[in-house]
Amino acid sequence: MNTYPINHLSKKIWSLLPWLTLLVLILLILIFMASIGKKKQAIEDEQKKSMAAVIIPVNIVAQRLTQSVMSDSLDLPAITKPWEDLTVIAEVGGTIISMEVVEGDTVVKGQLLASIDNRDYENSLKSLEARQKLAATTYSRLEKLSGKSAVSQSQFDEAQATLAELNAAVATAKLNLERCFIRAPIAGVVNALPAKTGMFLSQNDPVAQILDINRLKVDVAIPESAVSSVRQIKESIIRFAALDGLEVTGTNIFLSSQPDSYAMVYTFRLAIDNYDHTILPGMFARVRIDKSVVNDALGIPLYAVISKEGEQFIYVIEDGVARKRPITTGFLEGWKVQIVKGLKSGELVAIVGHRSLEDGQAVNIVKTVDNPDPGTI
């Protein structure tokens, strides 16, 4: 009996047995790992469900978006100046014999401020008037004789010139006598009195400083980027922090044609009424210059906007859940920023507690506001 084929087959099977065993082990390992993966996923899913069941919603404050008027404005420092600042000077020399006002007095135009000793000027006027009278008599007599050829033409011309010269001298003497009484050239407040009773004044020496503060100039330095906007402005709001936040409206009266040579800014000047003298020259103020106005703007607090990796976004609340929403912002108005794209009127936006949120997270709205104020939230 030939057993060679059987033995050969048996040997072949035994030679393949290790490989078959290895293949079976690999299959068992794969099946085991797949089973473990499924169990792990099931455990993770169960854990997520359990965690979701115990997660506490994040408390937030939300803003209900409504359309409002917003202004793209500049808020710039300014300084007040008197409408007129005039130094009164002595037009003639002499000793001051009386001062009629004190610093702080309100004066009207033409009111007497000081008097200079006028005796020399009175004597000079009297002397000139006597000479004028004589010259007038001489001229009148020669005029009558000139028709009879009793006097020469040169004599008549000389008498005529002498009279004209004395007429002018008398007029000047009267002016100088009047100038001994120093009067206010404008209405205003006496701010300073460098002259005192008994002081000798020379011509052009200062006597008093008068300020007209019934109106004031408010000067603002503006950058060249704001020039085109300022040209269109007729009025601006001016705020004085030193006067408990007093706000007044100023009228545009001047924009310089060239910039300051050092700071390279332009002077924008406003006029304000100040008849009660509440505002004083030299006071600092802030001027709001509205470059543009949007009547139907959407605005939210700037701090509600989250910026991350070049993206700006906020969280909109939908059915008690926070939804991440990319937005496009516009100009700032104080603490508010205009939203150009991404939101619509009526939506709820998280403005406090929002930095703890994730997209899809449950929230608890503890307060809803329409016009949030950083000082009250």
C-alpha cells in the first residue's frame, strides 16, 4: 500500500498550522479590540448624557436689540477764550489822579475808568484858543483889505495858513484834554488794572484790561482727517466737566485755512452765549463733533464683542441656548459699537457672562435690558 500522498498532505498541513494559528489569533484580537471600542464609545456616550443632565446653565445678562440713532463722532479737547480781550492804553502822558473802577467791575462802553491830571492840557488849550482868536481877527481884517489892494497876496496867504494851523492845533488840544479821561472802548469785565492812582503814565502805557465774556470763543484743534466733516457742521455740543458736566450748544464761526506750524492741526472755532458769566475764559471743555448720523443703527456694548484669531463674534440667545454669531462692526459711540452685519432688531445678545459661553451651551437669563449702561449692569 502506497502511503506517500497521505504523508505528504499531512506534512503540508502541519507546515501551515503556525500560520493558521497566527491568523486566528489576529482575528480574535481584532474582534476583541472592536468590542472594546464599542464598549468605550457606549461608556463615553453615557458619560456625556450624564454630564449633560447635571450641567448648570450659565447665568447671563442679555440685551434686546432695538434700532436707535447713533453718531460717528469725535470727542476733542477745547479751550474757551473771551469774545474780545482789549488792553486800554493811555493816549496822553500824565499823573493818574483817580481810578473809577476796580478789578471785576462790569463796565459799559464809554464808562470812565481813570482820570489823568489835565491842568497842563487845559492851559495849552487856552493858549492856543487865544492865538486862534487873534489869527481869526487878523485873517478877517486882511480879507476885507485884500479887495482894495491894501495888502499883498502873500500877507493874506500867510494869515490864512496861520489860522488853519491854529484851528488844527486847537482841535488836537481839545482831543488831548478829552484823552485825560480814560474811558472803556467796549462793554465787558475789568480783568486787570496795571495803573494805580498817583502813577505817572507815558503815552501807550497800559491802564486796564477789559474782557467781553457775554459771548465766548471755543477753540478746538482738529486733525486733517476731520476737516471735511467739520466744514459741514453748523452746531456742536460742548461739555464742561468743571461745571458739573454743563452742556451748551456752540455755533461754527471759523475754520483755519492752514494748520498750526508745530502740531499740524487746524483750529475749529465755535461761539457760545454766556450772558450769566457761568463759563470763564481759559476753561477746558470737550467738544463732540458728529461726522455722520445713522437713524436706524443697532448698537451693543463694546465689551460684548469677542475677538479671537482675527474674528469678531457674539452670542445670540435662541431658545435658551447660546449660538455663536460672527459680526461686522462699525464706528464707536462712547461705550457702544455699531453692528453693521450679523444681527437684526429684536434678537437677544449676551452682554454679561458671555465670555464663559460655548456654542450650543444652555443659559439662564437673569436680566434683560434694552439700553444697557455700563454703570448699572
